[in-house]
Amino acid sequence: MANTLWTISTVSAVLLIILILMHSPKGDGIGGIGGASHIFASQKSAEKGLNKITGIVCAIFIICSFLIGLGIVK
């Protein structure tokens, strides 16, 4: 069971890195403070789906990390 949990944790970590890198940048940093009205535009449906998938993978990773860290599964 512990090997399965480690495998799920590793796969979810790699997926989380890929999903976060797929997100589009939200702003121009400090240089975009003056005219930043385009930052607050509504999200596209693809971006909303990507956010949902990222949240699910993040939750899986956090749960696996807690279970491994607490040593519940041996």
C-alpha cells in the first residue's frame, strides 16, 4: 500500500508541475500596475477547466503527502 501511495504522490507531483506551467500569466508584474484593467477580465472556459484540474491534483498530492508523513500507511 505504501508503494502505491508513493507512486500516486510522485505522479501527482509531476502532473502538478506541468499543470502550473500550463497556466497563462495573469499580469505584467509591477510594470502593469498603471493600466491593469485587462487583468480582471473574465476567464475563458479552458482556463476554468485547467484551474479545476489543478485543484484536484493539488488535493490528491496534499492528501498523499499527509498520509505518507503521518506514517498511517505502512
